[in-house]
Amino acid sequence: MKRIKYIKNEKGALSIEFLGILPFYFLLFLFLWQVVASGYAVFIAKTAVNEAVKAYSLNNGDMNIAAQKAKQVLGNSSVIEFKDLQRDSSYHPGKKGEFKLILKTKHPLVFIPDKWKNSSSLPLEQSAVGMELVP
């Protein structure tokens, strides 16, 4: 009789169920944090290429100044790294003086150890069109 009473006792069952679900909550929060970091990386990359286009058009097509401006906007963030800034030579503008710059960046995954970040980074490419300013 005592065994049946012991088996029907549900004290602590909720704690056991919670401990079983807890790892899934951790994975969910890690996934959500990665989504936020990826959104930030895309936003900051688009801002950086827009600023690079402005610098390129204001400095008579100096790619070094444009790349420096893109690096400055990207900053020292751990979620995005500068790779390259190029002028798109295959772009056929609709107006004279138009150009297109392409910013290439790396977006390392947030919760990957540092030794694997280079091999697990996602490439991000943003582009913007501008017009050369003629004095």
C-alpha cells in the first residue's frame, strides 16, 4: 500500500519537467541573440557602404578614403569585420557620373569559439549607388 502511495506522490514533478525543458530555453535564447546580432550586422554594413559612397563622391573618387570611412563606421565590433570595398566595374549607370560601391564583410557567429570563427563566418555583401560630384 505504501508503494502505491509513493508512486502517486507528484511532489517535485514540476521541477524535474522544468529541468528537462531548460536546455531548450537556452538554445532558444542563443538563437534569438544570434538573430539580433545578424540584424545589427546587416544594418551597420548598409550604413557603412552608404557613408563610403558619400566619401567617395566628395573626394574625387579616392577609394582609400572611402574604405577608411567604411572601416570607421564598422568600428571595432565583434559581430562584423571589414574585408574589402570595391567599385563595381560591371555596373552600367543610367546617368553620367553614377557609380556603385560594394562592401564585403564577414559576420562571425556569436557563440562560436574564437578558433573556429574564421571558418564559420558568414559573408555579407552590401552595395550602394552614388553620383560623382563635379566642381
